[in-house]
Amino acid sequence: MTPALASLCAEFNIAAVPTAKRREPGETCAVGTLERILATRGSDHMRDVLMTLMETTNHKRELTAPVLYAISDILAAHPSWFCGSRWFEAIDGIDIGAIRDRARTMRPVPPRHAIAAMLLERLQQHFEPEPQQDLFGEKA
């Protein structure tokens, strides 16, 4: 684990555990995923992803690769949604564990994408639609 990731995990009291161990709340075996998100999108984005799971109700068990990627994808696509308590209230109203379980049955769709789609569907009702732009940057 890189020092940057170790610092972020310490900030949120997240422990890295071996894949063979049954995870408890606040534990993850998805260190590789965390490292990739951190390297690709930076520490501020990684902090937002971790905060989304660790500072909401009943999501501390969801530190899995597909869930981490799905939340990261949504935050990257809709950065304006991460705005104060509104984001956290919306996430609190979603049973991410049930979504993760359902995504496992949706083959051939990768769980990361199925989770992101189901989360996006539930989150969109809490946020104003963002203006769509065409390929030339003009509003459609």
C-alpha cells in the first residue's frame, strides 16, 4: 500500500485485510482497486469515495472493488452531486448491499457497471439534471 493510500485509509479508519478473511465493517481487501482509483483520479476524489461509504449509515461493509469503482464512476461523471449533506442523505436512503447482491446475478453485466447503473437510477431523483452538451460543447 502506498503511503498516500495508507494515509487516506487511516483518516477513515479503514483496515486492509487479506482476501481470505471475512471482512468486518471498515475493512477492505480491495487495496489494488483503491490504488488504481487514487492514481487515476487523485486524493480528493478518493477521499470523496471513502467518505461516501464511511460517513453514511450501514455502508462500512461495502468497501468492495465493484462498489468502490461504481461510486467513483458516478462521482467522476457528476462531481456537482457531491455537495454537502444532500449527497450523504441520498446515499443513506439506498441499500448498497442489496444492490451489490443483485448485481452479482446480472451476468453478463460486470458488477461494477450494474451497481453504478442501479445507484445512478436512484440518485438521479435527488439531483437536478445537468445540461447535456453535444460534441462541440454546445448545450443540446
